[in-house]
Amino acid sequence: MRRQQRLRIALVTDDFYPASGGIGRSIQTQISELVSLGHEVTLLAPRHFLERPVGCKTVVVPSFYIPGTPSHMCVLKCGRRSARRICRQHRFDIIHSQTERGGLMLAARIAKEQGIPHIHTFHANLAGTHTSQPFGAFWGSMAYLFLINPMISMIADKRLDQPVFFAPKSPDATGVLARFDWHTMATVASRVDAFTAPADFMTQRISDCASWLDERSHIVPTGVNPKLSHAIAHTERHRTDRTIRFLSVCRLAPEKRVDAIIRAFVQADLPNAELHIIGDGKQLKLRLLAEKHQSIIFHGHVSCVKQMAEAFVNADVFVLASHGFDTQAMTIGEAVTAGLPIIYCDPRLTVGTTKDNSILARDPSVEQLAAAMRQMADDTRRRQMARASSRLASELSPEHMTHKYLTIYRDLIARTV
């Protein structure tokens, strides 16, 4: 790579790296691909559960965190002192924040201090959590409204010639708080130089609050982690039995609706079927729900890439029950890479799903999930869908994602110079 093409890129996250679910895996893939292309990448992350990526500089940023709480409760310290300390030791061409907490504010301060572009990715859809976890979502909305919104407006004091409006009602914003959430995301988008999201509905809802933000928006689906895709490609299926193995891989949180998957599996009452559940989080209620069913197996958190590859390769069907929350659901792409047919509930999850490789439940109810499981019991149909997933896998490459990000980076840098 010629010297003038090499970029100095900072990636910022409040979440644990890499063990924080989809956001951590997305950043991991970005780092791996950017480093392989010869770019100088620096990760700014909290110290908790940190695994320093190979070939990448790592800046451990002080944070506020109560031990034992989830990763989304971790907040990087984002004062001027922290930003200036980092700026004295590092020089970047562009900074890319990936969470809407302290990391967003820290990135804004560093961008302002160094006179560089600031790009932000909206990975999570807070507006979609009000149905599944209303208490937590309420306080999340309050933090958005009274902390994030005014802080980013103060730090990134860009003059705005056009207003940001309250979000109109839509299928993704039916309640007042959800509409406030989209307004806050639009406010964040108005204070950065560009923003991305893995799904088009996210950019559309943000643009509903301010149509002039269209020119700053970009849809960039996250590619499948190259280490996992390589491990899947080199893992042999060791199962020879005729049992149909359904697989769920996600954080065990209310919005993921793993309880609905368990109930649907029990209701489907399929002979020679198993449900394997991988993910960390609160398991007690889920285990109680499944305690009379030996064919429901919990594996807990799996961090080993080889073990994850074995789980995907030895499964027959991937199931995801979240509805109105996920923006992309990276595990769908991972399942597609393994050639698995998909059962899902949310029509907005368009990355990795087609009518040929997936069954979209008619609605998110347990009854419709169970009906989809019964349909997948048909061997011929399941094999046809598995072949369709295998054909689709090439479209979910990390190279495609990296190319899009680099195009955005270079355009922003050219406009800033």
C-alpha cells in the first residue's frame, strides 16, 4: 500500500471488546479488515474484559462501570482532559464512534481538537426496546433526552442551518418516547460529519426527523467476521443422526425473546428435534421454562471461534425471535455463512434473508414461530433453503463492508482538508 493511501483510523466503543455481542463483533471485523489492508487502526475502549486486537494499537480509556452490570452500562470518561491526553499521544485522520454514550462524546472532542472528520455508526435501535423492556427503555430514553442530546450539541458545536423535528408516527415510532429516541438519534446525526447504520429503516427514520441529513447517511451492513467464516469453512460436520437441531445464538435479554423460542419449540412438539441456545445473560427464568425438556440445551457464553463454528456447522436451522429491536442481527449472516436456513420474525431484517433461504413468521407470536418450526421439519424444504443460504453467503463478506467504509472515510477526509 502506497504511503499516501494509508489512513490513521480511530474506532471508539463504550462496550466491552470484543465480548459484547454484535457491536463488539462488528468492530472486530472492521479492525481485522482495515489492518489487513495496511491501515493504522487505534481502538479506544474500556479496560473491562478487554482483549487487545492483534496488529492494532489500543488505548485503554477510563470508564464508569459497576461490576456485574451489562456492557451497555459502561460509559467512557469523555472530559477535555481525557481527549487532550489521547491527542498528545496519537494523531488520527478520522475518528469513528460506535456507541451513543461516553465514546460518542470523546470522539467528538478528539475530532474537534484535531480538526478531523467524525463518523458515527448507529448499531442499536433503542426505540425498538419499549415493548420488550419498557422500564429499561424508559431510562434509556431519559438518558438520550437529557444527557446525550445536550452534551453532543454542546461538544460538537456545529452551526445548524436547518432544524431537527420530532419524529412522525411510524411502525418503528408509535409511542412518544420512541419518537423522542429517533429525534435524539437525528440530533446526534446532525452533529457528526457522516453516519451509518446496517439497515435502511434506521437511516430512513432518522431522515424523517430531518430530510437534509440524507446526504450524510450511509447503509453499511456488517460483514461476517473473517475468522469465524474461515473457521466455518474448515469445520467438518460430525453429526450423523437424523435429529433436527434448531440453534439460537444471541444475548439472553428480554428484547431477544428467547423465551418465545423455547415456548414455540415446546409447542411445535417435533419428534427427534433439539433446541440449542448459546448466549450470556440471565438464564434462570429461561432454564425454568425449559427444565422439563431434555431436548433444550443451554451452552452459555461461547467466546472460542472454533466452538462457535462447530455450533453453526452442526446445526440444521437458525432461529431468531427478536422483533422491532435488531438493526441487522449479525448472527443471521453468520448462520447463512454456515449454510443454515433461517426462521425469523422481523420483516425489517433484510440482510441475509430472502424468501428462498428463510421463513418469516406471519407475526411474532409463539404460535407462528412454532408453525415455522414445523415447516422446517420437512427435509426437502430445509435442504433447499440451506442451499439458498450457501449461495447468499458471498454477499455478506467483510471486504464489501470495508470497501464502503473506506470510501466514506476518504470522501470525508478530502472534504475536510
